Amino acid sequence: MSRSLSLAAYLAYARRGPARRYTPTAPRPPGRLLWAHAADTVHIDALLQLFDRLRLHRPELSLLLTTAGPVPDTPFKARAEVVVEQLPEDTVANAASFLTHWQPDIALWTGGALHPALMDRAAELDIPMALIDATETAMSRPAWRWFPDLPRALLRQFEFVMARDDASARYLRRMGVPERALSVTGPLLEGTVSLPHNETDRTELAALLLGRPVWLAAMLRPEEIGTILSAHREVSRFSHRTLLIVVPDTPEDTTHFTDALAEAGMRHITWSTGAFPDETTQVILADTYGEMGLWYRLAPITFMGSSLISGAHGCDPNEPAAHGSAILYGPNIRRYLPSYSRFAEAGAARIVRDAETLAAAVKRLIPPDQSAAMAHAAWEVASRSAELTDRIADLLNDRLDQLEVR
């Protein structure tokens, strides 16, 4: 494919001037590699969840996740199959070095703040590319005013393009994206799939707790348990049969939680011992790994922990939302701020700041119709995101299948 005059002019410009030479941050993982670029930090979690969806069918797949700016300082769980690094400055030399090192099998770009030298080199190497969450604003970069045909030249290199809204789709059509390759999907946002659970345990616990209000405090830091137990004491005065499920952020902290429960004088069972609650149990201390699917299914109200103390950054609200649980959260949720804002705007989540406001929120939600309305709103938001993730995963899986029969 011949280059447009604008693209040729840009590449000539990208060969000139000083630039920081690209140096990889890690070796290339073995096997198939998906390269996904997050144009904005809000895309990071969505792309990681998309990758997890792909790995359900392709456990050997690895991910190179690049960011437009410095890698965020909010915590990422270290994973051998995921490399995260900042995309280098867009020069011809850097594009060649980057793609020679990583050799991605397929590329997924978000937003539209494209790197022409990198896109051109990827096209030369026949790397399949897709653009999702495309917006007119992201494509309209001031520096490109000297290269008027550049967006058109770059967009024709993508096999499929997903526009955020109708206005962006109209712009993309004007730029030559064919109808067969274009769809309007809304923004790419993180969602989640249903977590696994032991149905026998769920059935038995549901029978034991029948008629009792239940709320969950999930992923708690040790510093938060005092606030949670104070709130539960107040809720129990309002509804004396209410049961609290406490899940430590790290099961290794169980001793701290056990001591706090004993000091508060609350009757509790520790799940890892094999005990089940009876009518007098006030708290279940859920101190095992991998059972959040069980607890979300039992609790129509969830307080998401790691959010009442500064520096903890919060936890993913999509998990309770996907399991039909209303969401409460504290003010320190920087890691997931866009997600919580989205749920709050939909009437699916409420912020609390201390034991008093938490207790008041739980009491308001104890009537089943109140918690059900919030939970349904949360489920709708999470489901829309999950549907788009599934659609993109299907398209990428089909394209990877085609690569394997080359």
C-alpha cells in the first residue's frame, strides 16, 4: 500500500531531531503476544480484563500493555504474562526497535491518539491492528495540522474500528473508514465475569441465613475493621438479626481480625475452620482465598474495603455489581475512581466516610426493595461493559485463529 503525502511527510519529520532511544523494559514473553495500548489510564483495567477473558481460551497468551504517559503509580499485581511499559517517543528508529523486540501477533489501540511511525511500521510487518473506543477528539491532534491527510492514512490500516459515539462514527466515515469495518459501541470500560463459587456451600448458607439481613465488608485492611464493627453494632440495634461477612484483604491478617472481633465481644465463626453460622452468629470471618463469588452471592449489600484509609486506592466495584450486590465505598478509591463514579451516577453505589455514615447506609438498604434497586442498577452498568468486552474478545480470538492457520 502506497503512503499518502501526509504520512510520507510525517515519517520524514520523524527521522529528524534528537529523541530518547527506545530500550525495552523486559524480554519478550514466549508464544503469542497481544499488544494493547491504553491511550488513557481509564483503559488500563478494561484492557487487563479483556486479556483475562482471552486467556480463558488461550492460556498461553501474553500481554504487552503500553501507556501514553508514565506507568501509573497505583498498584498492579505482578503477573509473569503481562508486561506494562510506557510507549516510546514516535520516531522511525524507535518504532523499528520497539516492534523488532516485541514482535506482537496482534495490536489493539484505544482512543485515537495514534503514533504514525509506529502504525506505519506495524503495517509493513503485517501486524493485524484494531482500534476501539475511537473518538474524534483523540484523532484531532494540533500537531497534525501540517499533515491534513494523516488520520485518513492511519485509519485505513485498522481491520476494525469501534467508535465511542455517533459523532465519532460520522467523523470516522468522513476519514474513509468503510461501513463493514465500523461500529458504534460506546466507551470501553472495565466489567467483570461471574466469579466461581461452591454451590453446595451457597445453598447451605442461604438456608441457614434465610430471613436474616446480610451485608458484606470485602477486602478490608486491618485499620478498617474497627470502623466496620462499630457500624455493625449500630446496624444490629436497628435490626438485631443482621449478619456481617468480613473478608480481609489478605487472609494472613486473620489474627488481627479475630482479635478485633473478640475485643468487640461479637459472636463469630471463622470460615477456614469449617464452621457454619447459627442463629446467634453475628459475624462470619471469611478468611480463605478464592471465595468472593460465594460471599457476593449471599450479600445484597457490599461495602468495598481498602477505601477508608489513605494510600490503599480501593478495590474493583465491578465484582459486587456483577453478582447483584449494592455497593458502598469509602473516599480513598483513586485506583478505581472512574468506575465508582460511573456506578454512583447510575444510582448503584454510595460513598460513606465513617462508622456513622456506613451504618446509616446499611440501614437504608436493609429493606429488600431498596438494596434490589441499587443492585439492579449496578448489574446493568457492569453487564453493558462485559458485553463489549465479550464482543472484542470474540473478534480477537477469530483473528488469532486465522493467524494460526497461516
